[in-house]
Amino acid sequence: MADTEDDRPPSPAPSEALPAYITEAGHGPSLDGPPNYVPPRPQQPLTYTFISYEAGVTQLMPPQTSADLSPAYNITVKLDLNPFSPLSYVTTIKRGGTQRGDFVGSFEMSVNEKKAFVTMRRKTRRLTSVMWSIQGSKRHWDWAFSDTVNLRWDSRSNLDDGSPFCVCYDAPSSHQVAIFVPPPLDASPPVPAAALTVFPNGWESFDEILLSALILERKRSLEP
């Protein structure tokens, strides 16, 4: 259940845009925005599944009942082994099924989280200015990269198998916009696939819902 208005921390002050950073093969990501075409809003929630096809590459697949069964997003994860900075993971999201798709967003996070940046729409910001904890909780977060999207993630509940049950709200209205269910970190093989359900009123925020969900999961995996 979403917090009341009085429980919400003040929005962080906008930070200066940081330079783009190197992500893969020695090249910075293409920061061109996605095409102007936006698929029509669905009439009911749609559940997407994260499918890994090879090391470091995951695709977000639509429901089997969809008219278009092609991947919605391509997600790659690589290590940044720069000798002058902490070891960090770099996650890049492209639209469609290949790494040649339009750039959606990326984030870099070191294992100690001292180095953490998020990139979207030609802007790179420190993670601390984009996502912040609610009352110090590691399971309750606000997200605000842009002025138009403000999300709130509540992952304080677990399913019977130990999977986190992460509910995403539109923070201003408290309307539920998505549910993210990653597998338990200590699950025995075969590990169940992570799933992301997007509700109709979260459709226009899909990019930021996905990006923030992946950041939450990376933070969870780095917890001591």
C-alpha cells in the first residue's frame, strides 16, 4: 500500500548532467531517442518474461497471446574493468531483440555502489539523485529521472517461494502501474524466469519502469 503524502520525502534537487561514460567495446551508447511511434495502450495488464539466451544477454518477451511475439527489449550486462575505478556492472537496454535497437537507457553500478550512474534521453545522472530510499528502507524506493514520471517501488513482500513481490506505483496518484517478480537469489536450478507485469496506466512509462526495476534487482544482488 502506498504511503501517504506526508510520508514521502522531498524530491531531490536536480543534478547537473554528467558526461556519458564508456559502456561496451570502447564506445559510448547511442543516445538517440526512440522512434516517436508509441504502441497503443493495451486494455489489460500484460506480463513480460525475462529470457536469457546467452551470457550477459537477456530479452524481455511479450505474452504468448500477443499478436507480436518479437522481443520488446534487449538487455546486456557487462563488467567495467577499468583499473582506476571500482569493478562495476554496466547494464544497457535497447528496444527490440538486438543490440542494434534504439537506445532506451543504461546504468552502471559498482559492487560497493560508490560508483552509480543512470543514463536516459541524452542525460547521465548520479543514481542517488534519481532513486532514493523511503525512510531508509532497502525495499521501498522513489524514482524520478524526469519531471513527467515519478515512480514508487515497494518490494517489502515476498511470495511463498521467496521471490520478492515488487509493486510499482505512480507516486503522485498511488495508482499501481507494474509488478516485478524476480527469482529468489538462493533459488535452486532451474531458476524461474523473472516477470514484469505492466498495467495499462503504466504503458507510457514502460521504459522507466523497466530501467528502475533492473536497478532495484542489481541493488538487491549486491547486498552483503
